[in-house]
Amino acid sequence: MTSHQTTQTMKPATAAKKLGVYLEATPAEFQEGVVSRAELSALQADPPQWLLELRRNGPHPRPVVAAKLGISISGLARGGVTDALTTEQIDALKAESPEWLQKERATQAEVRKESVRIKEKNAERGDEPRRPRS
């Protein structure tokens, strides 16, 4: 008996998310097809020019925008940012440093500090970090 190995594929939206790019900014052939695991690995290992350009200049998806601004995705929404932004727009926001961005950065810093405190407290007690349920 021989086993047939099927190629695992994913939707373009999933592949774009794994690549950290905004799907609507990708080439049409990427958006319209399916991406195999091998193709995804090839894109990650040796990115084509369009992928390098998207990663460098955007537009970037909200998780990337939030990370570049040092805030949470929820903080983006509270600040009224609901669309993808280019690197230039992100840099302009950083330079402008509106009040909402300063507040969200402070909130994010507090969240990180609290996370470290809890981790240290658990380490002192010898607790294993809890894993989220799947």
C-alpha cells in the first residue's frame, strides 16, 4: 500500500498574515491563487521584490502598524486608525505624536511591566507559565 501525500495549501489571506503583509497590496496572482507550504517557505527564504517593497514601505496590516507604533491593535482602534498605513504615514504619526498615541504607548508600557512582574512572581513561586487552551 502506498501513501499519497497531499500538498497543504492555504488561502491568500492566511499566507499574507504569515508574511506580515497587507493582502490588498499584494499582486493579483497572489490574491487569486492558493499558497502551498513550500511556496510560503520559498517566499520567506527568498522574498521577491514585491514582498521586499511591501515589507519596507507598506501599506502594512494593523498588527504591523501597532507594533511599529509600540501600541496594541485595540489602541489603534481607540485612536481611530482602522486602515492599513504606509511606513511614511507611520513615521508621520510618530513625529506628530498625538495625545492618543502617547496615552496608548504609556498603557502598553504598563501592560508590559505588569506582565514582567507576574512572570517574576510566578518564577519565585516555582509556577509553570500557564498555556492558553487550544
